[in-house]
Amino acid sequence: MENDISRNTIFVLVILTLLISILGTWTVLSQITSGPAPQQPPHVASQSGEVSFTLQAPPQPQTSSDKGVVGFIIKKP
């Protein structure tokens, strides 16, 4: 039993482990709550534009012996 660690050494190591865990948790939580300073978005001049699209009648489905058929229908509300 000469090579065993004493109870006092184990007690000190456990206390140090707890203190380091508590301090680490406290540090991380304080950084999360403070967070980085909010950044202002860059100034963008007002601009306007136009977007358009055209819906065409769906093509007739084509079938093949090697492939399947996939189709969908968009219904107007």
C-alpha cells in the first residue's frame, strides 16, 4: 500500500477539478450572454427591379420501357 495515493491528495484533486469546471462553465456562460457586438449592415442604396416568369402548359409525358414517368400539376388557388 506504499504506492497508493493518500486520501488528502485525492480530496485536493477532486476539489481542484470542481473549481476548474465551475470556473470554465462560468467563463463560457458569461461570453455567451454578452455575445459579440451587433454589426450594422452595410449601407445599400434603394434600388428597384422587375422579375417575371412564364408558366407554360406542361408537356405531354413521355414513356419509355427503360424509364419511369414523373409529373406534377400546379393548381391555381
